Amino acid sequence: MRTQEFSPSDRVSPVPGSRVLLTGAAGFVGSHLTDRFLAAGCEVIGVDNLSTGRLCNLEHLSGEPRFQFREHDVVDPLTVDGPLDWVLHFASPASPPKYLERPIETMRVSGEGTHRLLELARAKGAQFFLASTSEVYGDPSVHPQPESYWGYVNSVGPRSVYDEAKRYAEAMAMSYERSGHVSVRVIRIFNTYGPRMDPEDGRVVTNFVMQALEGRPLTVYGDGSQTRSLQYVDDLVEGVLRMMRADWCGPVNLGNPEEYTVGQIAELIAELTGSESHVVYEPLPQDDPRQRKPDITLAKQRLGWEPRVSARDGLRKTIEYFRRYASVPVATGSGA
Ligand code: NAD
Ligand code: UDP
């Protein structure tokens, strides 16, 4: 895939002056969205309980008059002064080890949290945007996954705390849409990575990059033949903005169809970091999906969107970010 990023003239913007409430603002994706909204002239109220997010993702915004941060759990009642144009719900642990550590909180943020935020949107006459996930497809038997596929989820397995909670959130959002109470948008995000991920969040890109930079073995779970499709965060942010502009509730897949085995991801990261780390094989977590790749036909047709950043280019930028956390000098390896 050739990288030709969205140029400023290609990019869409939310309406300048919009007042946006964004949950999960201190997280990886939320902090990038916050930057983009502010750059477009919006006012942003960022809400986050800092359970998996980090204030350092927002520290560059201190003194920004159009941004206010509220440390708050969205499961609890939330009052907001003044009007709102959008309520965007991005709060939820997203890394499997993190949501498995917090099973009840994960169910509640997408269950009660989604309900509360839909009611807030209704009271304010705002539109509602839900960050759902490719995990609604579970361990898919249809490949690649179109939005019309209903998924294959183990409702009593450990991952169900995330998968089923997001499925419930989608159902809740769609019921408000159908009843005419709130105009909603639902996106299904596929594995997304980039700067500002928590280096200790346990996801595949962060684990492999940190292990490679620190000269530790790369921990491949299972035999590494399971696949994932990696999306760079800037592409996701552009997709979110386009979906906000669309006169359509979705759901729509936002992901990069470039598909790799986990073993190939390990090799690519080792090459790009110039690391000599070797691979060690560890047990495959229960219900780990065997394959994942988005069918993005709908996103292309309805949003005029497709990802622009290759895994190679996105990973290079991500590795530069993580070098700050690793105690190693810049590698001189071929790819870095
Ligand atoms: P993240 O963990 O970096 O961000 C999530 C944020 O939500 C964190 O800042 C966390 O503190 C906050 N949060 C969690 N529970 C909360 C609560 N009850 N009240 C207030 N704040 C709360 O993860 P991310 O990768 O940025 O994911 C953002 C959203 O995108 C999540 O909803 C996730 O499910 C969705 N998503 C992400 C991916 C991905 O690959 N990054 C894929 C699919 C879906
Ligand atoms: N994985 C791995 N080693 C790691 C972390 C993850 O092999 O150190 C695998 C994991 O088993 C899964 C894939 O990489 O098959 C993606 O895992 P991640 O936790 O990033 O997200 P998921 O797509 O499973 O939600």
C-alpha cells in the first residue's frame, strides 16, 4: 500500500463553533480527536475517568480556552451547562488485558454509560456518536467482515464483557435512532494504533514495539497465524469526521484492509526498529479471534473514505513516539 495521507484540502471538518462533548478524551483515540476538533474551531468538553487514559495525552492543551477537561466516570450522572451539538462516546477500556482486568466497569461504561449519554444528547437536542468495534463480529466465520455480518460472539466467554457490551451499546443507540429521539452515528473500529497509546496497555503493537526497543523477546500468542488489520490513527480520525458529516446512522466499518498475521506484525516491527529481539511463543488467550479484516465497501461508497497510511509508515511514526519511553538510542537498522 502506498501512503498518501489526507492533505489539509482533502480533510473534512466539523462545523466550526460546534460544542462537542467527548468521552474517553484522555485516551489514545480520544486525544487525537480532541486535537482535530479544536483545530477545526470547535469547543470541546473532554470527559474521562482516567482508568486507562493518561493526562499526558492532553497536557499540550493546558491554557486552551476552547477545551475543558472533566474527570468523571460516565456511568455516574453528568450535568453540562449550555448547549451541545454532539455527544461522542469513546470511553471504554479497549485493550483486552485492560478490559479483562475491569470486567464490570467495561460492561457498565458501554451499558449504563451509553444510556446516560444518549439521554444527555436527547435533553440537549445533540447528535450522538458511538465508537463501537470490530469485536462485535467476535471470532468471525465470514472474512472479510461486512457490516451485514451478525458476528460470532461467545456470550459467556471472558471477552464478552467488551464484545457484548458494545453490541448492547449499538442496540441502545439504534433504538434511540429508530424512535426518533436522537440522531445517531455508529462506527465499528478495527485495530487502530499510533502515538499516545499507553506503552503498557498490552495490545499487540505496543507490546511488540516496546519489547523490540528494549531488546526483550517479542511475545507471540499461539502460533502467530491469527490475523489482524492495522489502521493508523489519523485515518480513523478522518473517518470519524466524515461520519459526523454523513446523513446516515451506519454502522460503518472503519479499518485498514491491509491484513497481517501476528507473526508478520512481529517481523515488521523487528525490522522497523532494527531490533535483534527474537520471538517467544506464549499461550493464545481464550476466544482470541482467528482472523479479522474489514470490508470497507460501505465506507468508500457512503463517506468517500479509505485509509491512506500503510502499516509500514504508520508503524515508523509510532515507533518514534515509543522511543521516548524506551531506554535505547535511535536504531540504525535498515527500516527505521
Ligand atoms: P483507551 O483506553 O486509550 O481510551 C479509552 C478512554 O476511556 C480512556 O481514557 C479511559 O480512561 C476512558 N474511560 C474508560 N472508562 C471510562 C468511564 N467509565 N468513564 C469515563 N472515561 C472512561 O482506548 P482507545 O484505543 O483510545 O479506544 C477508544 C474507543 O475506541 C473505545 O471506546 C474503544 O472501545 C474504541 N475502539 C478502539 C479500537 C482501537 O484499536 N484503538 C478498536 C475498536 C474500538
Ligand atoms: N498478541 C500477541 N502478543 C502480544 C499481544 C497480542 O500475539 O504481546 C496477539 C493477540 O493474541 C491477538 C492479536 O495479537 O491475536 C491482537 O491483539 P490485541 O490485544 O492488540 O487486540 P485484539 O485484536 O485481540 O483485540
